[in-house]
Amino acid sequence: MSIEIVALAEIRTQNCRRIFVMMEDRLGHYPGFREALVEAFKLTPAHADGGAPGYFRAASGREYEVVFTSRSGHRFPSGLEINALVAGFDAIEPDATDEDLWRFLEWLIPRVGGEWTLEALKATGKVYKIPWA
Amino acid sequence: MVTITDNAPASSLPPEIRKHFPFESRFMRVNGHRMHYVDEGEGDPVLLLHGNPTWSFLYRKFIPRLKDAGHRVIAPDHIGFGLSDRPAREHDFSLENHIANLAEFIRRLGLKRITVVCQDWGGPTGLACAVLNPGLFKAIVVMNTWAWPEPTAFHNGVFPWRMMHAPVVGPYLFQRRNILIERGLYLSVVHRERFVEEALPAYRYVMQDYDSRLLTRVFPRLIPLRPDDRSAATMGWLEQSLRNCTIPALIVWGKEEIVFPAHCAQRFKTLLPHAHGPLWVTGSHFLQEDSPQEICGHILDFLRDQENGRQP
């Protein structure tokens, strides 16, 4: 599997910078996406009250923090932010980040399941010239 | 957030874009947001409304033609597009807020005897303004749009439409990869070589970074798919209101349109049985790029016939 969910203890957070790469405000737009993330990151309501972020490691070895956000009137998590964890003052390579995020989507979609298939994701990516699709 | 200072936006357009868009940029603060618009000529106003992900540049060939024919031509950029403000939060946006922004824009300009020309999201916003204040409108021209709560087959399909703006996928494709600008527009015009050379740089220019592209993914999520979706009640109200609308109307449709196929033009004809058309022109979704002169000719013929008291 190209994406590995990892615990905080396994992540190199010391001397790392967090660089915002992407945000989703409406995980509940199609609720299956929120449910898939709750299950994969083992989220409980307690996470909405100061709980730890989630983390994943891409096949490239690069690591990312997933901050789950909460909004009144919406089920938790209502959104998420993904931050790249970058050592020291190293630069971030946008195309490499985009490849990692595409692999994250490939990991996520089968977990949502039902009508949301990997084939549909890849076909969409091909139409829109995503290099890794 | 794309930051455009109050006194610099017009000159900020590079010469290769400005040569295709040689109009004075004007700005108005509407409901707290700064809205960019073009306002050229004198006469009864023609209000040109774009959709996603375009801006008033889409009407660059309409503006001089309609102006030369004796009209005041006004083309705003919806909030979140073109040279207008780009609020940074998805929750700031709703169909109702866009309608309110346009209604306030019309009120602040004091427009009367308006001909509204609308395509894509220009339809629900512009038509809503027309049915809210029918006495202000002289005519409506609908092109490749919709005004009812039921989705088309294109909008209902997982591939590609719903996948494109699904949670997490949407921010990636629309904002990090800018797919509507980099690919979607190209796939939605007929004359592609001309589009790439002349128009694509202008659409790309105003969507240069992640934050500036937020609305390109928010608008798709506002298209109702089910009766309890956001926008569904407003779209239902709009459809019902149009059934009672007697404003003279013209329907122009792209022969190659797949987002809102031919049956949508026929549905407008059912809603507005007094409408002239549909008139079919060469054009995919962004038919303004494909057949601007032919469409302008249809609009001007229609308005001339209205002035002369003739049914087209």
C-alpha cells in the first residue's frame, strides 16, 4: 500500500516545519468520505476537543499531518487540513507533493466504497491530465 | 487570497491579455466584497453574466459589438472570479449570496430596462434577479444554463463530475491542479487552437494560486442533486417563478453542448413558452468563445424586433 497511517510516535516531528498543502471544508458533502476517514484514523468525538492530528507516510517516504477540524452544526470531523512535514528549512517540491496527495486519494477512494471507485478516480484523473493517474 | 489593490487592477493585466480586453476596469463594493465590472457605452443596459470558472473576459467580443449597436454593456465578475475579491472560506459562498450580490450590484448602478444575457451560473443568478424585479428587465437571453432543482445526467454522474468535486478530491483537482482552467475549458470549446492562443492565458492569469481557485470547486457543490441539497429550494423557487415570467426571452444554445444538453433548451422553452428560439449556434459549454459574433447578431436582431413591436 502506497499510503501508511502512522502514529505520532513514529513520525519525525522534531525540527520539522508544517507546510499547508490542502484543505477540505466540507467532508460531509458526501458523508461516506468522512466515515472512511473516521475509520482509517480511528477518530472519536474526543479528537474534536484537543485530540492529536492524524499522520500518514507516502511511498516516497514523505510524511504528512492531517488536522481534523470541527464546525458547529456539522458532524466531526467537518473538515481537514493536510500539512507536509518538512525537515528544518528544506524546500518543498510541489510536484512531489502532488504525487503523494494523488496516492492519498487512491488510498482513500476504495475506503469510501460504493459508487466511489478507484477506476472512476483514475478515469477522472486521466481526463484532466493528472500525470500519476 | 489574491490581493488586488483598489487602484491597480486594470493596469495589472499584462499587455497580452489587455490587448484582448481593452476596457476600463471598474469596482464596486457589494455586500462587503469588491466586485470588478466593465461598463461601456450608453443606452439600455445589456448585462452579461458568466459562470464557472470564467470572468467578464468571456464576453470580450460581445462588449464592443453590443456597444456599437447603441447599448450600455455591463459585465461583472462574480465574487470569487476574475478581478473581483476572493473570499477564502467555502462557507462564505451560497447561491443565495451570489444572487444577493448581483441584485445589490444592479440596485447600486440603478439599472432599468435591462437585457440580461446569462450562461452557466449566470443563469440561476441573473434569472433570479429578473424574477425578483421583473419591472427592471426588458429581456432575458438564456444560453447553456439551467433553472430547476433536478441535475442533468452530466451532473449526476460520478465520472467525471461528482468525483471532481468530492470531498478531499475537489481541493486537490480544482485548487492544487487547477483542472477547470488547465483542461476543463479546453474540453468545453469547439475552436480549441484559437482558445489556447487567445483566451487561455487570461483565464489562467486570474487563477494563479491555490486560494484564488476556491470558487471553482465551491460552485459545483452548489448544484443540487437531491431535494434536500443546498440550493435546491432556491432552484425550485426559480423554476416556479419563471413559469409566471412574461419578460421577453431568447434562448440560444450550443450545438455541441454536453453539460446542459439540448433537452435543457427545450425545458426553457416549456418554462418560457413565449421565448424565441432555441437558436442553435456552434458551441460547446463556453459558446461565447466559439460563436460570439453569431450570438451577438441573434441578440441584436431579437432586441431590434422587440423595439419594433414585432415578434421575432
